[in-house]
Amino acid sequence: MTSTNVNAVQEAVRGIKGLIIDDQLLVLGLIYRDIAQSVPADAANALPTQDAANLVTRVQQLSQENQLSALRDFLGAEKNDQDAT
């Protein structure tokens, strides 16, 4: 059995979550830019739920400005949800 040390990943995630929303989007955008060629075009079809796939499709259909606004809203809601617990 192979053991994987995920401490570095967990630390990176904590660091990203500690950023303001626009900086989180910047980091995620840079990561996506670096791995975009490795992501299959139909990756949204492999999402764990149909709701997630529908959400990705709806965001992709928006203009770039509205995509950014939607992602800001999503990350803001996510942060608020975490703060409430």
C-alpha cells in the first residue's frame, strides 16, 4: 500500500483559503492556466453530481465578467458558510 503525505497540500489549501476572494480567484486561475491542457474537454461530465455539472455549464455560458462575478459570489458564500460553523 502506498502512503501519501498530504500535509503540503493541506497547508497550501489553508493558505489559499486565507486570501481575499479576488486573490483566491487569481491563484485558481494561475493553477488552471498551468494545467488546462491536461484537463479533458468533457471533464464537467465526470463531476460527482449532476448539480455540479449543471453549475459548471451555467457559469461557462456567462460572459467573462459575469463568470468572475459568479465565482466571487460562490467563494464568498463558501467563506460565509465556513465562518458560520
